[in-house]
Amino acid sequence: MIPIANILKDHRYYRFITIGGLCFLVNLATLYVATDIFGLHYLVSMVISILIANTLGWALNRRWTFSTTQMPALVEFSRYLSANIGLFAINLALMAVLVSVVGIHYLVASAILAVCMTILNFTIHRDWSFRKK
């Protein structure tokens, strides 16, 4: 069986998507407010929005999706954030390309990236960030 089929059978994937949807809304709202209301550059706004959404995502995924308590919270949060740093670098580079090179609106570009990165994000967090001992 291919790995994607296994992921789609994992009930945690759908919880992960639900939390991801909530975090996506928080991310978009923060991105919009920081860029259009406070006048920050969209890439600076993206850094702020990702930090806020990732902290919320870790807390909710820790409690509901993966139900982890074996690892100390600080260690787990550090793993989660270190995984997200790599994912963030990819997102930031792709965001710059989509907006500045391709000409896609920054909110649409953010939505495209969120959808495209879901399975990769789930796999990394399942297998490393929230891995049970």
C-alpha cells in the first residue's frame, strides 16, 4: 500500500487537518491584519502569522491529535518548532516566488502553500515531533 493511502486511513490525519484549518484561519487573519492594517511587508507579516499559528497548532495537536504526554512539553515543543523551521524556510521561499515572481496575491499564495504542504507536515509531525517513545 502506498504511504498516502496509509495516511488517509489514519484518523489522526483528519484531526490534524481540522486543527490545521483553524490555524490556517488564524494565520490568514494575522497575515491580513499585519499587512493591510499595520502596513508591514507581507514577508514580515508571514513570519508573525506563522509563529502565532504554529504555537496554537502545537498545543492543539499535542492534546487532541496525537495525545502525547510521554515527552516533556518543552522538548516536544522544541522538536515541533525545529521541524517547522525547515518547513517555514520552504514556505517563505515559495511565498516570495508565488507573490513576487508569479504575481499571485499574498493571501491566495498562502492558501495554496497551506494545501500543498499538509501531507508533508502531518508526516513530519507524526513521525518526529509527536513520536511516541
